[in-house]
Amino acid sequence: MLAGAAALGLMPVLPLSAGTAAAQELRYFRLATGTTSGTYFPIGGLIANAVSNPPGSRPCDKGGSCGIPGLIVVAQASNGSVENIELLRSGAVEAGFAQADVAYWAYSGTGSFTGKPAFEGLRSLGMLYSEAIQVVVRSDGFIDRMADLKGRAISLGEEGSGTLVEARLILDAFGLSETTITPAYLKPGTAADRLAKGELDGFFMVGGFPVAAVSDVAARVPIRLIPIDGEPAERLRRSLRFYIETEIPAEAYPGTAPTPTLSLGAELLTRADRDPDLIHGVVKALWHENTRRVLAEGHPKGRSFDPAKAAVNVSIPLHPGAERYYREAGLLGNAANETDARAPVLEPPPAKP
């Protein structure tokens, strides 16, 4: 019933029983997340459960859902940022996660979306948390820095993922490319498994640490994270405003040292033509203290959700429903819905033919 209804999108459903007086209208809200071994998928599942408010749910004031009555949010696995935006463009989902730079390029028809129509109807519901770029290798693989990736078998992420977008940018910044390594385009879980078996020398992963795929391989073999720092990283930060200087702390994964890297915001996106009242209700439920408690208890990255930062420096305009919530809550950053000065100077290197 749920899968079939979800395939049809937001829709009314007949009352559950003829004897139910004034039965609530059920509506389905599809949320595109990411691969099951990444961060988007578990975070999306927590959000879906917390925001969904089907008939019979425990009341908000008693610790239950504070979402829109009758709304059921369905978290869907996907390849990640790029695919999620295409699902939104086609209307196949109501919302989806994406990295900030990918969202901007889709909105403006630039960068990795050059040659495609600008998705001017793309809108943000806010930034949720930061995602770190992680380059994972085996400790016994004699790879200590980015230059050591030359000639190695490295997974850059699968097609349709934001990881692949960032991997190409990072390689280019460090004087590497898909022609100077032996590239693979794998899901994080597959890449982690092949690294553990010695069939791969390393893999890129973009996500809020700890990422399940990296934790899994770290439990099987000793790993290290490769620093993304120095002049190449600084040049990227100067050219691409979405990047943030970050340090992955020691023991983020078993045995790993503190590692400098770059991160960028994970945004929740929707379409401009979605009902403002619906989006307002979703965003209000997303930032309710009950939802934040569920997120903090359900995933380590959930503890970093901060409503005070949600509307500051979003990469694309806010949806009117989201903007109304942030304004009512006194959280609207002065950059919200101002698109000038957002464009990154740097464009990602072209994809390999």
C-alpha cells in the first residue's frame, strides 16, 4: 500500500474505515536521500520518521511527531546529490538532499550541469549539516598524501553522486586526473569492500562523519585518511565559496589521526511549485525540538543540526514556505534568497568522455 501510494506522490487516500469520523487525509511526501552506506540515507530515514504524522500518532506535546497531520514521509535510496536533483526536476520526488555546490550548479546550469537547462525552479529548505570530503586508503598501502594516488586504483564515486563531482575537483586541484589514476565508479559500500580485499587502493567519500562505509572497512583493516590541505586546498577555498576548512578528529574511525580536509553544506531541496503551507509545515517539524532529539540520538551527525545556521548562506533561494518559517522563528540569515555573489569562480573539470 505504502509503496504503491508513494509512487503516485502526494495524494489523498480513502478513510481507513467507514466508521472513522472526519478521517484524516493521508498525503505522501517522497524524500530522495543517498546510498544505504552513506550519510544521507540514515539521516533521511530519521527525518522521515520524525516528520511523518499518520493518524493515531502520539501527540507532539507527549513526545510524538510534530509534523503535518496525515503526512507520511517516505525516504528513498538514491545515488546521491546529482540524481536527487534530476528526480526533483522530473517531479518524481517532493524533496531531496544535495551538496551545496551541486545545488548551485543545477540551479544556474553551470559547473557539472553545464549543457543542461538551468533548474530555476529549484529551492532550498535550508542547510542541515556539513559534509567532509574523505579520501580513504589502507594503512599498509604506502599512500600518505594526495600525490601518492598517481597510478593507483581509486574509486571516485558512482555516476549521479556528489562524491564524483568533488573527487574530480580535488584531483584537478592536486594536479591529478582520471587519466593519471586507475579510476573506478563504485557505490561506497562496494568501494569499501574492495579496499578491504586489497582490490582497490582507495576511495573518495563525501558525507558527515562517521560514514557507515568507512566505519565498516575500518573494522576490517587498518585505514588512514589522506589530508586535503596546503595550497591546493586553499586555492579551492578561494575559488569555490562553498568549501569550508575542516578537520576530521582523531578516532573518527578506529585508528585514524586528525586529518585536515574540506567540507561543504548538505542542503534539503524541493521545487518552487510545491505548496508553501506544506513546505512550511515540513520545515517547522524538521526543526522542532522533538525532531532534533530524534536526530541527535539516531546518528552522530544529527547532533550537529543547527537551526541558527540553516538559512545562512544557502546556495540557492529558499522556498517561500521555508522562508516564512525562518522569518517567523527569527532565523532568517541576511543572505537568504539573494543569489548574487554566490557563483563560484571555479568550474569542475569536464567529466571523462
